[in-house]
Amino acid sequence: MLDEFSRHRPLALLAGVVLAQVLLLAFQIKRDRDVRLIRYWAVELMTPLQRGGTWTFSKIGGVWTGYIALHNARSENERLRGELDRLELRNRDLETQAAEAQRLAALLNFRQGHSEASMLAAQVIGASADPSSRTLFINRGERDHVRRNLGVITPDGIVGKIVEVFPSTAQVQLINDKDSGVGALFADSRTHGVVRGSGDPEPRMDYVVNDEKVHAGEAILTSGEDRIFPKGLLIGAVAGTSPASPFQLIRVRAAARLDRLEDVLVLLSEQELTPKASGGSSSVVPASAPPPAPAEAPSAAASKAAASTRASAARSSSAQPLAGPPKPGHQTRAPAPAAPPR
């Protein structure tokens, strides 16, 4: 090894001297803007090394930072999920409170608009478990001076009547219950009838002769003949008609949402409700003047008989409150029409 180095010592010395001369020349020679050549060479030599080192350290730092960030993102994601769940629950709570405030505001406006009648606000707390019975329970009873056969309404329309009273609660029979009956009349023609429940969501109107012209959408009001609801309260509108024997089959679309009741008003008296002076919505519809009687009435006897039948049916269906669903095998028979006067 030493012999090999001794043999090439002159060449190594010559190469070192030449390199030293080149470096001295590069140190003395200047390029543009007084930049020495040795500095230019040093920059060109070190730039690739600096770029490689920078790229290597940036990748290593990115991987490490990404790992730490991913670890923190998991906990941050769990925290945001929990915050989102809390906000959704809060939003639902606010929506429920807003809907309740709107319902209570509607009840308050209706109550203030009809201060001449004695009313009591109540909240629906339950419904009957019997699928054939359409009744519900309210949080008012004997302690609140509630008694049987009192009408129950909403600002949209009538709901039903009180059939059972307990110390702190009461049972309400809806107008679409199969044992219910409400004296009714058409808002336009003033023709009387009885709105009965059939167990279906939509009640029907009975005792309207086939000759009577009834159009869909016509408003139906209470007639006051049942001695439960005052005259002029909105029951609903005609949903459809079809001829039958001996009276028309009229389906009624109730004005009140009987399947979504939460707050109601109990009428403590039979005082008639006068319409609001303002243009606000109300379940009270002003009675229009009855149309003039025709010169010739070919079915006058039948009309009188139907009117007598309706009045007796309304009184019989409302004067006797029902304590519960009818006994098995019991059938409700419509009263026979009275004999026409001779």
C-alpha cells in the first residue's frame, strides 16, 4: 500500500498543485455583479445537496405531522359529532317550543276575540286504546267545573263533547266517533242535518234529501239544535256526495285536525260566539241570510218530514251522553221520518 502511494506521489502532488492554482484563479476571477467564480462554483455544487436535504426533511416532517394531525382529527371528529348531536336535540326542542307557542297564541287570540263566551283551555293527555272508539282525554275535570255534554272546540273548528268527567281529567268524544251526533246546517243553503261519526276518519251528514243540491267544499256549521254547541261554529266542509235511499250520503271533511289535537277549548256555556271584527281566522262563520222560498215546492211534505226527523235525531243523539262504546250486538237505528201532514 505504501509502495503504491510512493509511486504515484508525484502525480498526486501535481494534481494538488493544479487544483490549488485553479481555486486561486477562481478566487481572483469575478463574473457579473462582482461575484467571484469560486462562489459561483460553490453555489452550483451545494444547491442540489440543499434541495435533496430540504425535500427529504419536508417529507419526513410531513409524515410525522400527518400522523399527529390524524391522531388529533379522530378526537376532534368525536367532539364535533357530540356537538352536532347536541345541536340537533336543541333544534328539535326549539321547534317544539315554537310550535307550542303558535298553538297557544292561536288559542289566546281566539279566546280574546270571543270574550263573551266562557271557555276553558285544556291539553290533550291521552286517547282511547279501543280502535273502534274515537275518544281522548284532557287535563281538566270536576275541579275545573267541567261537566258532561260540554262542547270542545279549537280555533279551526269543533272537536267533540265531554262524555265522562273525573276529578282532574275528562273524556272527550270526537265528532267522528260512531256514537256521536251534532246538529248541523249548510252555510249557503241553510239546510239542516245531523253530522254523525261512522268510525272512519271522516264523519258524514245525514237526513239531507236527494233533491237538495250540495256541492263539494260547502261549509257546514253547527245549528244549535243539539243544545251542546252554539249555532254558527264551523264543523267542516263537504268532501263528497252520492245519492242514497232515502237521504244523500254526504262525507264531511272536519275543519279541526282530529288526529293531531294537542290543545283544545272547553265551552262552559251555550253562549253563541260572534265573529271577530278583524279579519283574523276563526271557527265562527257568520250566518248568511236564508235564500227565498221557491214559489212551488213539489216535495214540501218530504222536506218537512226530513226537518222533523233531523231535529229529533239531533236531540236524541246529544241529550243522552254515552259513557262508553255500545254493547256488542247493539245497532243504532235512525229514527223513522214523521208522517207528512195531511
